[in-house]
Amino acid sequence: IAKAYYIASTGRPGPVVVDIPKDVTDPNYKVPYEWPENIKMRSYQPTNKGHRGQVKRAVKTLLAAKRPVIYSGGGVILDNASEQLIELAQRFNYPVTHTLMGLGAYPATDRQFLGMLGMHGTYQANMAMHNADLIIAIGARFDDRITGKIDEFSPNSKKVHIDIYPSSINKIIIFR
């Protein structure tokens, strides 16, 4: 149970399935349990820091971009990183678009906000992404509601993907 709580509350927070055998649900069956102070799991170790070389490469790519777009998602909300998103967008004067789960991470009244992206998004957000030379994805997935046909999604852009789970990077869109 402690491991399940740890997984549910770290990395990308969310539900965890706990399979409890029927025999231990018997109220007459007592099992002593002591909550562990530290949880260590070989198979689950979410990363908290970016790879130094990749971060340097991303910064060079950001500074060289002519038509960048910030694409943010629910990860910005979950990590309470709205202030950092606003600072990044305003410092570099980059336009911002969101996934549905990312709505609210950037002020909708700001002139740099393009609206939501994807099949239920705004024309300007979708066109900005399609014509971008750089997409900075922060806490967002590249699901089919965003990309449509993967081989036609923002074909001339480089992508910088920032996510708590390294397995999410290159999962749908291959970054070059």
C-alpha cells in the first residue's frame, strides 16, 4: 500500500491499481503492518533533473528559432509551474497554446495566448503549430487529438519535449 501511494503521488500523479487477495480481506485475518519511512523501488524512479547535455542543446535550439510555439499541458498544472511558463513565454515573447488539461496554466487574456490546440482547438493555435520551426512541449502529450496524422503534424519543426517521464518523450512524435 505504501508503494502504491508513493507511485500515485510522485512523477506523474494519478491512480494506481492495488490487487488485494480475497483471503486477506477476511476481517478475522490480522496482519501486522508498519508504514515504511522511505520507499525505494528498483522499477520506479522518476527523474527530477534534466540531462545537462540535452538542456544545453534545447537552449541553443530555443535561441535560434524564428517561429517557436510553446505547447503546454496538464503537467504544468500538476507541477504548479504556471509562473515559470508565463516567465518563459514573456521573456522570449513566444506564443502559447494548451492541451485541454493544460487550460489555465497561461492567462487566456494574454496577447501571446493562441487558445487550445487540436481537433477542438482554435484555428490560430493549430496553424501556429503547423508552421512553427520549433515546438516546446512542456508537460504535454502528443496524442491523436493534437497531432491528427502524425506524418503531417508540424512537418518542418524541431521539437523540445519537457516531461517528468522520459518514456513519454519520443512515444508518439519522434524528435530529431
